[in-house]
Amino acid sequence: MDYRVISADDHLDVRFFPADLWTERAPAHLRDRVPHIEQVDGLPYWVCDGQRWGRWGQYKSDGPAKWALERGGVMNEGELRPTTPELRLTDMDRDGVDATVMYGPTDPFYTADPEVRYEMYRGYNDWLEEFTKARPDRLIGASQIPLDDPAAAAREMARVAKLGSRHVNLMAARAVPPIYHEDWEPFWAIAEESGIPVGFHLAVLTFNRPVETQAYSNPAVDRAAGGFRINSQLVEPICALIFGGVLDRHPRLKVVLAESDLSWIPYVWSRTPNDPPREGGPKLPTREYFQRQIWMTFIADEAGVEMVTAGIFAQDRAMWSSDYPHPASCWPDSQATIAKIMHGVPEPLKKKLLFENARDLYGLGA
């Protein structure tokens, strides 16, 4: 395929999942415990192991933050656009996007029973491989990896590699034990050997605001400050891989910081200097790990694009994304966003940021 634009960070959300995603794939003794749809006060909700999750289906937002589908006039009741291949591809065509890398829920699958919990990962990943087969040249899914059981994570990593997965997502900021712990070594070894990039995506976290100040919450302030606070979710995990020795032990491991933006990263380099390398520390200067093993995605980070253009970053490690179908997405106006943030960027670099880096990382057209 002749790629021109690849979105390196889009989404598949629970509210849009097929109602039978888990029940169709679970063993018989778990079918009434894995996530399924129940009517609550006349509305369909996901219920898992007796616990109610959020609503199911394509419905309009009650709050000020409108989903991209609603802003684009296609929030049609009865449709599950993001998980219906032909509808998702139609939305991509409308936005001028040739291929998409899709991350699943940014909140981890959870229930107290580890058997049910693992089945949620297995069922989702099996469905994801089926979904992407509709157009494997355009639909790239990130298999979800258990975050609180390193042995289960290694087992699932090996399993999805055999299924043909081209990307996985580990919510590293919430991993237990921390991702530099020795219990994670089998997982990192399998990831390195398979060559499959491991994504660290942001989770949606609520501000830990003192109770007495919550009445003064300002949504505009929260949204503006949230980006800075959220990036802390990526600073600790990436420093853990570098200073915990993981990237030294696994020099062919590929890591993607998803929805990270770019312009904060030089500050991390300045706060974690390792040039020249210190005894007992990482073998390379901190910055070189980003150049060798770490990819990053951005939506509208103009300052970050300026830094890439100036050569501060390795120019083959940054990848544009639209964040479809989330409220923060630039869909269906991605072409206008691209024109704005890429203004003045040399054409060879623009191609790298818009499609070549993602194409090469995920082996598209290889």
C-alpha cells in the first residue's frame, strides 16, 4: 500500500466493543462472569463478575467534552463505528488516514479472580486479531498485556506473538511489581526476541484534589494541567527501564511512549544525566536510549515538532497520531492539524513523522 499518513495512536474503547466479545470466547464455566451486557434502569451496561462497569454503545456525552464521533456528526445510535471494520475505515478515509495503530482500554481489565482477569486479556486479544484481519495493511492492534502478574504477562506475550500480533500495550505506570523488577525479565526477553514493540500508553487519571477544594474545580484548568501531570506516568516507567538496566540487558527491545508528545523529553535528559556513564548505572548516556530504542507519538505538539526539525530528537523516532475517536482527537480535521504543525517542516522529515517511522516500526509493506 502507498502510505501517506499513519496514525500511530488511536483507540478501541469498551463502550464500543461487540456485546459478545468475551462471552463468545470464554470457556463455559466463566461465561456468566466475564464482561457481558445487562440492562440497568433501561440502559445497557457492562457487568463483570457481579460488578457494573460503564455504559455500552454509541451514545452522546452528557458533559462538555464531546467525543470526536459526536463532533463529526456520526454518533449514530445502534452503530459501533470504531469496532465495525467498514465504518472505521470510512472514518479513516474521511480523515485522510491510511493506517491506524489501535490501543485498547487505557484502564486495565480488573476483577479479583485471576482466572477471570486473565480470560479478559485472552478474549480481547483473540477478538483483536480477528478484527484486524479485515484489513491488516490498515488496522494494527495493540494486544493488551496483564500488568499485575509478570508470569501471566510473559505467557500472554508469547501467545500473542504466535497469533501474529504486531504491537502490545502494557500499562507500565500501574505495573505490580515495577517493570524493572526481576520478575519481569521473562516478559522483556520474549518481547525482545519477538521484535514486537511494547507500548506504554497513558491512563486516564482523576486529579488527586483535596476534598475541600473540589468544589472549585475548573474543567479548562484541569484539561490544561492534565497533560503535564499525565506525562509523569511515562517518566517513571521509562526511567525504570533505563536506570533499572532493562534496556542494557535487552538492547533490541522496542518501546513506544503512546500519547506522550515530545517537548517534555529533553527535560528528562537534563534531569537524568548519564554522560559520561557512571559506574553501576546505565551503560549509555540517557539520551542515547531514546535514539536507539524508544519511539514517541504526538498529536499537535508544535514545540516538539520544532525540536525534531532542529535535530534535538532522533528524527526516525517520532510518530504523528490523531487519537480517534477520543474527545482529544483532531478527527475529522486531522489534515488541518497536520498542515498547521508541519508548516515549514522539510518534506523528507514530514514523511518520516507522518508515515515512514510507523510503517517501518510495524513492518507495514515489508
